[in-house]
Amino acid sequence: MNSPTPPSSTRPTILIVEDDAHLRVGLRDNLLDEGYEVAEAPTARDAEPLLRQREFDLLILDVMLPGEDGYSFCRRLRSQGVKSLVMMLTARSLEDDIVRGFEAGAQDYLTKPYRLRELLARVGALVRRAGIAPAQVTTFGGYSLDMGRRTVTRPDGGTVELTRTEFDLLAYLLRHRERALPRGEILDAVWGRDVVVDPRTVDNFVSSLKKKLGWTSDSGFSIHTLRGVGYRMEVSSA
């Protein structure tokens, strides 16, 4: 296994320590989509070199790790003076297990299987406690999308009134601009994997977005329909 490269920017930094590769990669990708810098490791032993190189803002730490478990690892990090916030993930939901996590030095404790939106909301709350946040404002065609305030501003300064899902869809399209995005991928990211909706729902929401943004062929952005696939958003560099 190649050692992951630690992040190096002023954005919030997160280290995921999770031995389940499927869960780890999925969580990594979603956190990257949210604007965080992310490193990952499958065990406490693999995480240690990364922690020696820098202090992360948040550790997402699985409890049932091979070798040293999450409780022991968290206690050891605290004894070494590591001040990173810690969120523990575990299938154990008994009160004693949760209390044990907090006593080990964790700030939050989430049981598996978790809902992705809830996890991302908790991560956001924790990094705000650390006094930082991911990149907040994205501009496109004279418009501004502010993730922190969850607002979209027109070129003339007016506000575009969007529903929560419309806002999340626009933010996702912008984060992945220039990429062909299948409808299924959009549904998983915006609506959630545990929500069953018709794939054509995406079409209705994209149409609504275009109307609310007053899109024309002269706008500095476009949301292209890719027949049989999904959508691709493009933003003019001018």
C-alpha cells in the first residue's frame, strides 16, 4: 500500500482511519466534495506517520480497527498532546460504548450504519468549533453561491430563492464542473443513497434551476444534458 499524501492547504484537514476500504473511500470522496482536504489510513499504525507530519483539524476514527482499536489509539494521542477533534465511528451503540468513546477523548460519536447527511453535518459542526470552514463562495457567470450562508446571489445583487435540494444540486454541479455526471451519481450525492426517487427527478430539478437562474444562451454558465447519461456543468472563464 502506498502511503497517502497528507493534505497541505489552509482548508480544514481531516484524517480518516477506517479499515473497511469501501467505507473509507466513499467517505473520503464525499468529504472532498464538501471542500475538505482529506488523508486516509486503514489502521492506527498507518495513521501515525501522517500525524507526525502535521496536526489535522479532525480525525474520523473507526473503533473496531485491526491491531490497536480506536479507543486505545485516541487515548494515546491525547496523552501525546494531539489536540485534533475526534469523531468516532462504530457499530457499537450501547451507552457504555459511547461513554467510553468520550472518556477516551472524542468529541463526537456516530453509530454505523450512519446517514451520510448527518455525518457531513456533524463534521461541519466540529470544524466550525475549530474555527475554520471549507471554501465558502463559488462564482459562476456573475452569480455567487455561498455554502456557509446557503445563498445564491444574482449579478445585480438580488437573491435567487432555491429550495434546499435545488441548492444542494447546484452546489454539486459546480463542484464537479466540466465533468459528465450520471443521474445515479447525482441522486446518491444530493438526495442520498437511502432515498429512492425516480432518476428523472434530476431532470425536473435541473429545469427548475435554469428557470430560477434565468439561464439563456448568453449566460456565463450552462448545464448540458448528456443523453442517456446525465449532466455536465460548464462555466465561462471570462
